[in-house]
Amino acid sequence: MNFVETRGNDGVKPIEATFSHAILNPSASFGGLYVPKELPVLEENFILNHKDKSYKELAFDILKAFEIDIDESEINKALDLYDNFDDKNDPCPVVKVKDDLFVHEQYHGPTRAFKDMALQPFGSILSSIAKKRDEKYLILAATSGDTGPAALNTFKNKENIQVACLYPDGGTSDVQKLQMVCEDGKNLKVIGIKGNFDDAQSALKSLLASDSFKEELQNDGIKLSAANSVNFGRIIFQIIYHFWSYIQLLKQEEITFGEKIYLIVPSGNFGNVLGGFYAQNMGVPIEKLLVASNENNILTQWINTGIYDIRGKDLKLTKSPAMDILKSSNIERVIYSLYGAQRTKELMTELNDNNIFTMTDDETKKLQKYFSAVNSDDNYGQKIIKEFLDEGYLMDPHTATCLKAYENLKEKNLKTVLYSTAEWTKFSPTVLNSLNNNNTKYSDKEALDEISSKYNANLPQSIKDLFTAKINHDSIIDKENIESEIVKFIREA
């Protein structure tokens, strides 16, 4: 299978690219992204045939359906990393919490967030390609809190790889920050920037598209790639677990084959829900994808009105910080799928130049066939966390936003899976505020200790160890100095 570009081809880059080319060179023509030329057509009984198979078997067969140009031995080596999750037989369990509501827990990997589901195998595959080609790569990552720890974990001490990770200073939880700044891999550089996640992501995209930066790296024999969901190597692994959601409901005898379900995804950069969109188009019986946003409700506005407008908008720092995003990268891949490359280029150029684009009524209606959206605020999320713990289920603030979609967007009485993208340990002060119904400023350590003891909640050893770990990265810089800081790291490594 080959990959094409969302904004068309510039006559310089290849018209079609292999999977390995797309993940090593994620910046496409005109600042666009790579997407599959076409999605795989799966056999009619693909889902039923995987009802009694493992997650790794499902993942292998979906990757094979994409006909990616990666050796089977390397694919298996990458998928074996799921053995390091809490339960190697079920790395992302689907748990029933109400008669018609199930939580897909995506946080059972090494950094306790859903990014491990994609970045663990992706990092292994990218590293193996670089080593096989005898090429050296700088991997860029920009994070709102969870991509960073997961990328650093997967690439730590990998041969032929260096990683520069950008995070907004003050824009992550203490645990997320500690997971990054305490990493001790010699090939890792963690950089705090004075700004928000959009600033970090814009810097990443600018560097990926910068010929002068690439030339600077080439002088040192280094090529450039990225670990964010601009890279389809991330997205391909995010398709798999949506199949798993459906298969688990079949296995639990909650649905019969062919019965449709709703999926609810808390979203900021739109990569997770994009995986659901692709899964739906590959044959998973999904009635609709329900998108949950926080007070930065740009995705809700876009899906409900067809207008993407960030003119004069300031990013709000909320209690669900991984969703604090105004420029959502992966809407571009949906736009391409629905309207083609020419229209994608028009709309994305409008957004880049004017901070707004407006779709036609017909385009908006087509989008709404697949997606519905709603947003909530911090008060709502804290109320939900308390309500669910009273019923015996502990969730983080991102998961809590999904209940607004469950309450307001379902038009049919269908089973519903919502995605829990982070363990409560990543945002324990917010969770404790919810449980104690107060606004006390707790440290992460205080909140973790109180919740784990008072509510008998599991506290992973990896989280406990963070508070005695050595801090190895303390750079906090202005965003204008990012390029020079990365070049300095490359030359000193």
C-alpha cells in the first residue's frame, strides 16, 4: 500500500510514498500530511474471526492488511512490547460501568496514558528502519503532557535515534513533567518552552518544514522525523484498538455481530478519534463517533457549524490539559478523506493565513454523518469524577468529559464505549479536588497518597518512583530559541 499527501503534490516529493518513507519523512507537500491512498478492504468475517484472538494477533493482521513495507519479524518485535503492559493478554481492557456504557482503559502501559498504545510499537519500528538503513534520525515531539513521556520511553537509548521533546512549561501535570525531566537516556533532550501546546506544536511543524534546519542537521549526518500524530506511524496503531472495542463487546456477549455501537473519544489533536473514523470506514459497525471537548471547544464548533475559527481566541488552561489545543492537526486527514486534496489545501491555507475556514452546508452535513460533538467545563468534569467513584469507578478528568457526550449526543439506544486516555495518577490533584469537593491546591504527591490510601486505589511503582528520581532536564526557553537549543543538543550528544 502506498501513501499520498493531503494537500496534493508539489512536484518535488514523491507522488506516492511507502509506509516507511511516510513515517521517516512525515512532512508532506505544502505542509500537508501523509494518508493511505486507500484503506484496506478486510474480509467479510474479519471481526468475527478475531473474536478469540489476542490483541497482538489483531494488530498484526491489521498491519498486514495495510501491506506496510516492514519485515514481519520487526512487526512482531514491536508488538511484543504489549507484553510489558499490566496484562499482556489484554493491554487495553474494556470495562462495563453501566448497562449500556463501557470504558476502554487505554492507560495500562509504561507511562500510564493512551499514547503508549501507539508509541511503544511505533518507536520500535522507526528505530529498526533507521538502524537497517544505517541512518541517524532526530525525532521531534511536542506534547501537551502524554506524548512526551511515551515518546521518550519508547526511544530511550535506541541506536541511531535522538529525541528532542518540547512541552509547555506549566501546561502539564507534575507527574507528566517528572516523567519527562527525569528521563536519563543519553539520546534524549527535554525542553520546556514559555508558551502553550499550540506554540510547541507550531514550532514542531515549522521545523519539520524548514529546509535550513534540515540542512543544518544534514551537516551532522542526521535526518528529521516526528513522534506526534502528524506521523501516520502513530495513527496506524490508533486504528487497531477501535476494532478491539467492538470485538470485546462481542466477546462479552453485550452485542451481536453487525449491531452498531457509539464510540466517545475525548479529543484535542483529533488523532484518537481519527483512528475510529478509519476503523469505521474499514468495517467496524460504528453508529457515530461522539467527540468530547473541554472549554477549548474548537472541535465542537467545527463539527456543529462547519466553521473552524480561532481568530482572537486564547487557549484556556483547564483541568483536562491534554485537550487544551486550538489547532488540531488531524482534522486535516478527515477533511482529505471527505473532500479531497484540492479542498483540503484550500481550507488549511485559509486557516493558516486567516485563522479561520468555513465549509459549505453540504460539506458540514457530510462531516456530521460521522461525528457529533459537545463540550463541557471543569465543574462538570469534577462532578462526574465524584459521581462515578461513588459507584466504584475512578477516572481522570479527560475521561470525565466523555459523559457529557453520553448524556447529550446519543440518538439511539445503542451500547457505547468511551475512551479513558489516562490513569487517574496523571492528574491526581484534580481528582482529589473532585472527591473532596474543594479547590485546595494539592501537590501531586499529597493527592496520590491520599487517594491511594483513602480509596484503596492502585498506585503503580513507576509513579511512586518519580518523586525520588533525579531531574536530568531543566531547560526552560523562549520559543524563538528552540532551533538553536536543539542544534546545540545534537552537537553535544
